[in-house]
Amino acid sequence: MNFNGKTIFFILLFLALVTHAQEEQKRLAILNTEDNGEQELEYTDLLYLTDRLREIAVKMLPEDKYFVMTTQSIIDKMGSKENARKVCKEATCMAEIGRKISAEYIGQARLGRFGGNLTISMELYHSARGNLLGSFTGRAKDVFGLEAIINENAPQLFAKMSGVVYVPEPESAPTPTPVPKDAVPKFKMPKTSFWIALGLDVAGATVIYAGYVKHNEMWKAHDKYKKTFPVGSYIDDAWEDVESNHSSRNTLYAIGGILLASGVGVHIWF
């Protein structure tokens, strides 16, 4: 089947969009929260604080660029729980652990004691460069206070990662703030499903356009057949050209319709 320049351009655009949508995501590993003090907190409390950090990260990070590793996925990367403890114990810094488990970013919270209060210290590293991206510390009387410290500071910490935008959540009773006329809205990348749906739409439109081209070629061949040969005579070669374009047109229309319907389905479903 023959395609003109516009058809080839749309096909290349579709392939580029699909390739972009499938770009590999970067990993963020948040190690289990450690208690450096007198072990006053229950193990389940430590797990809850770790899960809270991961929950905030999942909510903040663009899902087409990042994904947050679970405890099990971290252990799988290290081979076993025993090996995970060994690696964490022998590593000179968290960035080294991040490189061992192929995580571009790695963080961990540690608890301690100061003046009779609980303290929390959270650090976030870029594994490849080994540098500290940011950290926060705080102290509280109980685990609920530690959770409040995480809720307040973790979003700003994860915002230091590449391509992440921090938008503070409004308070329960926010005070209206005038917006400057020249304020530029922050751009947020569409989800991967958007690009896939868009690619399907473009591909469907491209194939339907190719069907339209075949439709025109069919009628040109038909006119040529009528003008070249006497009415009523049947010339196989001439009529075969008409039928070939007719068949190609119907096939392209069908494929294009399926692609467009698939794109609309992705838009609606996701």
C-alpha cells in the first residue's frame, strides 16, 4: 500500500509518542525507619512511619517518571533479608545501598531521644552522585507528633528530586490569597495513559486518512477503466486495480476505526 508524506509523518509521530510513554521510571527506595534510642516504640509504629513516608512519595512523584520501591522489592534486589541487613550494616553510606539495589534515590528516617522527647531525622540521597539532596529533623512527645513532622516536611524533601513540583495542601480553613495577574500556572505532566491514548488517536486518524487516499485512488482507477475500455467489456488488469484500491480502503478504514475506538477507551477507562 502507498503512503504519502503526511501519512509517514503521522506514523513517525505516533511511534515517538509511544516510545516517550514507555520511558523507564526511576526508583526511589525508602528504607525501614530505624530506632537509634531505647527502643520505646513498637516495631509496628516504625513500619507505620515508613509507610507514611512512602505514601507521601507516591502521592507527590509523577507516576510516569518514578515509582517507590516496597520493602519486599528492596529485599529481592539484595537477595534475602539476611543479605539486606548485611549490606545495610557494611555500607558506608545510604547512597552505596542505593547503588546496590539500582535505586536512583534513597532515603531513611531514624529516631532518637533528646530532652525526654522523641526525635526524627530523615535524609534523602542521590545514589549515583552520592550527595545529600536534603533532610529534616524534629522532635515530639509521641509517635503522633512524629507523624505530624513527617506530614509537614516530607513533601518539601521529595520536591528536591528532579522533575517534582511541591504544591502545599490548603489548610482546613484557608484564607483567600489574591493571585497576581502575571502568575504562570505550573505545568504538570499528563499521565502515561494520556500519551498512549493520544498515540492511538493519532494512529487511527493516520490510517483513516490513508484509507481516504485509497478511496480517491479507487475512483480514479474506475474512471480510467471506463474511459480506456468499451462499456460492457471486462479487462482483468484494469478492473483488478479498482478492486485492489477498494479492498485497501476498507481495510484501512476498519483498522483506523479500531485504533480510534481504543484511544477513546483508554481516555475513558483511565
